[in-house]
Amino acid sequence: MSSLPPDVSPLAFIDPQGHNRDQIEALMQQVLALLLEEATQAEARSPLPQALSHDQLESWAHIPAQSVGIDELLKRVRSQLQHAMNAAHPGYIGHMDSIPTTMSVLGDLLVGALNNNMLSVEMSPVFSRLEPLVLQKIAQRFGLGEHAGGVLVSGGSLANLQALTVARNIAFDAVDTGVVGLAHQPVFFVSEVAHTSMKKAAMMMGLGAKAAISVRANANAQMDINDLKEKLARSHQSEQQPFAIVATAGTTVTGNIDPLTEIGKIARTHGLWFHVDAAYGGALIFSDTYRNRLSGIEAADSVTFNPQKWLYVTKTCAAVLFRKLDVLNQHFRIRAPYMGDDEAWPNLGELTVQGTRHPDILKLWLSLQHIGTAGYDAIIQHSYALCHHFVQAVKARPFLQLASEPQMNLVCFRFAPEGIAASERDRLNANLQQYLLTASNTHQNAVFLSLPTYRSEYCSGRWLKAVLLNPYTTLATLDSLFSRIDAFAHSRSILNC
């Protein structure tokens, strides 16, 4: 039957002639039953379970000489699932992660079995053609124009790196010779609360992390236009050569949007590349009600957008979009002679940072087709309704403080009663985080809020962050949360109840 060597499990591969189909089907049914059991009971587990012990993990890390039986393997996998981050729980509202779309889960399964490679058209003949077409449609929703398009990458950090690398290459004709020996230091400008990938990109481009010049954020966590103008003027007077300005649409800690229209005008005035990191907030292009919050993004030269966030596509799924897609051919492409050419379609591995890449386009396409723009609009409106309710609850409690006025579905706040020293306040917020996660006798009412450090001219210290992303989170979830916050405050004699 099987032509596999004798020491190889007969289930190690799916036989292309179907000889082990029945056994593989039985195995898949076991795995599917495990997946559904854990997924449909997610609310019964903690949003953030305790990690497995080091000894347990160490025992599993052993690489055996002989095949481990299926039953034992699934037993171990079940334990891993039960101790993993539980983003499906309606109380998991601490990060920009959420329950994935059903279709993206199935899409991952399908492309995993195919194992196509997005390196070249001949290695992924369908998906290498589908990806640029879908991303062209998405780029046009951003208003980037008829010549716009993009590529998928594994995460927003790579998207930002590629966009800034293209901007640098155009500004300094750096594809072949780089930037060594330039008379002036290349620099670009970002908000002080921008994602850390900006400094990482500067480092990886050989400019040094300090080439990402921080611009002060205002009291609402948005880039201060006056400070940007001052930093630009100072840069021109020094030994620096600016080449780009980066705006953020959905900051990581507070979810705020920089003044995109004003920043775009400044970039055009100074002849600088305008990049918008809309990794999170880019989803608003699918909402008729809220897409105007991205006004000005249509002037961007490049945009980062992560469907793995507010479009709920399984990780990884991120995109870098360009107003003129042809800039990749002119200022980024490195041809690979070992890959076949297709006159009509480019080899995407020549146009991206990555060569070998997973066909993430299938799960994105499946999700868009299955949910549709109306479905995504409804989910986004639900998120905003939760956010409004949350903000009103914070403002109704004098012992709570907002870090900024939310513009998306993120709320950054903290427990800040009067007369409490900063160090004590930070400790109380850490205690509140754990109280909300563990105080309930059941996991159903548990809530996970993250505890970021947020520092600016206007506020600093440890804050609690809620990301109201899960479509199964309800107003009742939030009411229960604030009842427990009140109980915590009462236990600290903050409330006179």
C-alpha cells in the first residue's frame, strides 16, 4: 500500500494516491472535534490562562527517535490549547487580537495542505495572481488611485520596513549603492507614540534607530503639527536630510489617529514621502459610517494595513500598499534568475522583503467574500457602540482617568484616585488588572486588560488598555467589568458604598 520507508508513520503524509484516505479522515475528524470542543467552550476558560510549567514544556521539547502515537499527541495538543492565549473569550479585550473568522481558519488549513510558495507565479499559480488583484481593490478603497496596489507580508513591522525602504531608495537612488557616504544623514519623522517598528526599520535600513525622529504627541495622543514643523526646520538647518513623514491611524496604546490631511500637506510641501501606518485603523475603509475618520489617507504614498486585526483574519495577514505600485519594480525589485518569468504577472518574491511566503491571500479573500463589506461595517459599528459605553462608564467614575479621547475602539484608562503617589498608582493598576482576571469564581466573567506603559508630556505610567474588538463582547460584559472595578475601588476605600 504505502511506499513510505518502514520507520515512517503511515499517517506522516497524505498519500497522493489516496491509499491512507480513511485513516487520514479519521485523524482529521479527531482534530476537528478537538478544535470545535475547545473553540465552543472558550468562554469557560480564562482569557489568559496560567502558562504551562517549564518542566512540562521541557519534557515535550524532547525530539523522539520513534513516532509518538496520535492519542498521546492530541492529549498534549489539548493541554497546549487550554493554556494558550484565549482570544475567543468575550472578556479578552487587552490586545489587538481577536477571534478569527471561520473562513480564515479553514483557509489556513487548505493552503497548509497545498503548501504553495508565493515566491513565484509557477510555485503558486492561482494565489500569485489573486493577491495583486485583491490588494488593488483594497488600495482603491483607501483612495490611492487606479495605479495603486500592494503585496502581503508577514506582519505590520515588515510592511513598515518595506514602505520606508522604498521611500529611502527613491530619495537617495539607493537600490544599488545604498546610503553609505552621503553628505547628510537620512532621517524621517514619526510620532513619539508611533509603533516601535519605525525605529527598528531605521536600524535595519542602516540609518540607525535615531534616524526615526520623534515628534511630540498632543494631549490626545496625536502628532503635534507645530512640533513637526519645528523638527523639520531644525533638520534642514543641521546635517540631516529628511526623506519621509510617517503618520499613524490607530496608535497601539490609545488607538488615536494623527491629523492625516495636515501631515500629508506638509509632506507634499517639503517633497517628502508620506507613509501612513494604518495597521489597525485601516479597517475603517470598510465602514460607511466611520471611514471619514481616515480622511487624508488618500494622499499617502504608502499605507500599512493589517487584516489580521480588525478584519479578524488569522495571523499572519498584513499588507503594504503603494499609490504607484510600479515603484516596487523600479526601486525595490531584485530579480531571481532561478525563478521562471511570467510576462503578465510578477514573481511576488522579487517585490517583497520575503522570498518564501505562505499564501495568506486565500484566507483574506475567503473572509471578505463570506462577511462582505456590510458585515464588516456592522461589526465595526458594534465595536464603536461598545467603546462609547465604555468611555461613558470611565467618565462617570472620578477615580478613573482617560489617557486620550478614543477615536477607534481602544480605550486607555487607569485607576487614579486623588492623593495617590505615581508609584502607588502604578501598583494599584497592576493589582486591578489581576483582580479583573482572577477575582471571579468562574472564568465566564473574567476580563483581561493589558497593562501598557504610556509616557508623554501629558501623562505617564502604567495604564489599562481595552480593545473592544471581539464581536461576542456585549454591553453586559462591560457592565460586569465596571461593577468589579467598583468593587475593587470599594475594597480600597475609594468608594463610600
